[in-house]
Amino acid sequence: MSANEQDPTVAPFNGVRWLLSFTALAGAVYANHALAGIDNSLLIRVAVILALVAVGLGIAMTTTKGRAGLIFAKESRIEARKVVWPTRAETIQTSLIIMVAVVIISLMLYLIDMGLVYIVNFLTVKGS
């Protein structure tokens, strides 16, 4: 099933699921604010926030868009494993080439700027 097709068992309740998901996430924000004033509540606060976020994300993953996002994440992970990453030597070589190019271009821009400053000074000082 493609991500664009509507699952008939999920689609009718998407709105309710999104509402529950956002309610859980809003509850996490409220819990963070409400539990901030209680002494020694950091561990409780973190546990409550993580639980509410997990519930909110869990509910969101049961919606059509959530399932499509989950499929996309799985496919992205598969594609990331296919990437051939450069070796350490290639990375160092490329970085050195970029640093040399930046230095050369910086010197060129500096010389162009100094040339323009010289020309402007020559025209304005000699002209008056």
C-alpha cells in the first residue's frame, strides 16, 4: 500500500487521533510548567513529560500521515545504509583542498578591495 492511499480502518478516526495526540503533547508542556515549582521533582517531571510525549507520538503514528512518516523513516534508513562514506584520508584531503581554496579566494578579494580603495583614493584626493 502506498503512503498516499487511505486505509479505511484508520481514516475515519484520523481527526480524533490527532486531537488526542496534540492533547498529550500539550499536557507535556503543561506538566513541565506545573511541576516546575515543586521541590525535588526533576525526575518526576522528566518521567511525566517523556511519558506524555511517547503517548502523543504513539497515537500520531496510528494516523494515515503517521504511518506514511514511519514508512518514509524506514525507507530513509535503508537508503542511508547504502551510502558509501569517504575514508578518513579522503576527508582530510578534501578539507585541505577547501582550506587552500578559501585562502586563495580571500587573498584575491583582499587584493581587489585594496586596488579599488587605491583607485578611489587616487580619484578623490587628486581630483580636489
